Amino acid sequence: VQLQASGGGLVQGGGSLRLSCAASGTIFSINHMAWYRQAPGKQRELVAIITSGGATNYVDSVKGRFTISRDTAKKMVYLQMNSLKPEDTAVYYCNSEQIIPPYAKSWGQGTLVTVSS
């Protein structure tokens, strides 16, 4: 599976960004899709996940501000980020995990989000 993330950039606190991730080389519907982020000096953390069936879950710090969605026909996953805070500054990575053997996991190249105060 190849994942191509885009949409990062510099935004003022309180602003919005939408990240996109294009998937190829897979049957998209058999993958859970997720966004992770890694801030400088910190471990990578799961931000949001959307299952193959469309169920979503979020880390507490972004609930009510971020929305993950997927377009199966276009093989795309999105992360709409609103009310951004400086602590959201990180490199954001798109991730996929197949729900059938061999349960392959794949990562995109990351896109940098910088939120100024």
C-alpha cells in the first residue's frame, strides 16, 4: 500500500486545515485508516482512526475539533482540523492497516502542521 499525505502548513491558532491522504495499491475498503502525529521530542501518537466500516475514534485532546473521514471510491482519507492550537504542531502521518491477513500496515511520508500562537 502506498500512502501520500498532503495539506499541512502554517496556520494561526484557532485556524483550520484539512489533511488528505491518497491510497493506492490496495483494496481500500479492507483497510482501517488513521492519522498519527509526532511532535518534536515526543512519541508518535494516534490522533484519529476510521474503521473499514466507518466507525471513528479520537484521542481526547482533539475530540470536538478534528474530524476523520474517508471516501472509499476515491481511496482518500481526510482529517479536518478546526480550532487548532499550538500544541497540535507536529508531523502528521497517514496510516493504513488491513483487516484481513497478513494485516499489513503502511505509513505515508508525513506532512508538517505548524500552529502559531
